[in-house]
Amino acid sequence: MTVTAIAGLIHETDTRIWKLLGKAVDEARDAADYSDVVRIEIDDTARKRNQSYISIMANLDCQRAVAVTQGRDKGALGRL
């Protein structure tokens, strides 16, 4: 379901929904504990057919994404 659809259902603006989602993501990142991460894997994949890539860092031991960033350029590793 899109943010616009959710906003319409609860009679709120999509801007407000995006702000709330951003706050929730920030709080989850602050609370995340990566002290048990020992082995990681980095891979990239196309988000869309037009080859817009994202790079993903994952914990190999529990198969959980640790970080995601746009692109697969030289700077992607630093952003992860």
C-alpha cells in the first residue's frame, strides 16, 4: 500500500506520514545493536528495470540486512 493510500485512509497528509515513517526509522536505527555481527556480505541489485541500483550489507550469520544505500559506485561502501 502506498503512503498516499494510507494517508487517504486515515485522513492525513502524505507529508505527515513520511515524517512519521522517518522518525520511526531513525528510532529503530538508534536502537539497533550490531555488536553480534561478525561476518557480512555486500551485494547490489537493480531496484527497477532502468538499472537503478541499491547496495545491501547483510549479516551472514542471521541473514538480516544491516544497511542499504543507493547506487553501486565506489562511494557505496563508505555509505554502508
